[in-house]
Amino acid sequence: MNSTQTMQEIKKAQHIAVMRTNSGEEFTEIANTIIDEGLNVIEVTLTTPDAMEVISTLAKREDALVGAGTVLDSVSARTAILNGADFIVSPAFDIETAKIANLYDVPYVPGVMTVKEMIEAMQYGCKVLKLFPATQFSPKAIKDFKGPLPHVEIIPTGGVGKDNHTEWLDAGSFAVGIGSEITKIYQQQGKSALVDYVKAIKSEV
């Protein structure tokens, strides 16, 4: 799958599960549970123990898109890609990471907060950007950013969950990143509660 096809699949899915856990085993169990329920775009944050192993394991599933998140440098990006990552996400833009992603024809979605940051990332081939942390903005920010940059595509992440994900999507977001609720529900209420949560999220879009 090339970069364009990957982003089309993410846009179709509308949600990226961005999770942080204390073990790779727990991450894999949560990911498999939500993929089975149709929430099948997974961002494996590299702060997760054994993250590359988790990426490699989940990438074997044909019904999921698996990316690497919290990627801080090009070496980590390349390693993730070689382990099967379909896309790369960073908290901020990095030129060398953009170059590596372009070389392998893998989407690179860097975190941005300002128009200046958006322009720089777009100059290096980033077509979709992560608005992070989205807690600092409201859904109307999508329209505000698209004023000077009508072709920019934005994925708000951080503070997006069941209570507001549809607001962000309705405002014109390319997709949304959710995750802290997923981990919390699994850890506090168990697998069945997580299944119900995913079904509720999917039914609202």
C-alpha cells in the first residue's frame, strides 16, 4: 500500500487509536480487541515497552493499519517502517523524518500548533498534519486554519474522545486521534466494557 492509499484508508476509518500502556503485551491485547470491533487504525506510541515488537506483531493482521507514534527521529522512523509501520506520527515536525518517510513512500503526520509550523511541514511533503495537543483548540479551529491554508488536512489528537469526536469530524477534520479513554476503560472496567465503548464510537459516525 502506498502513501496515498494509506491516507485514504485512514480518512475512511475516521479514528486513529493512539494508546500508551505500561507493557507491550497489554497494548497488543487492547489493540486486538478494538481491531476485532472495527476500530482498526492503530498508532503504537514508541514510549510503549517493546514498541517495535508490537508493531511487527500487529502489522501481520490484514484487517488493520498500524503506525508508529511519538517518533522523535529518523532512525526510529526507519526502524518502525522496517518492522511494518504503515504510517509515522511525531509530536512535532522533523525534516530528516520527513525525508525517510518520503523515501519509503510512507505517510508522515507531524504534530503542529501554528500556521507557520503547518507551512513548514507541507513544504516537505506532509499532506496531513496532527493538531496537537487538541485540548488547546476548539473544533472551529479547523475552519480557521483552512482559511489561509484551504488544502491542509488536520487530525486533532489529545483530548479527543467519545464526548467530542463527532464535533471535530463534523468541523472538517481528516480523522481524529483517540486513545486515553480506550486504555482507561480497559484497565478499569475490562474487555467487555471496551467492546461496548468501541461500538458506541463507531455508531456515532
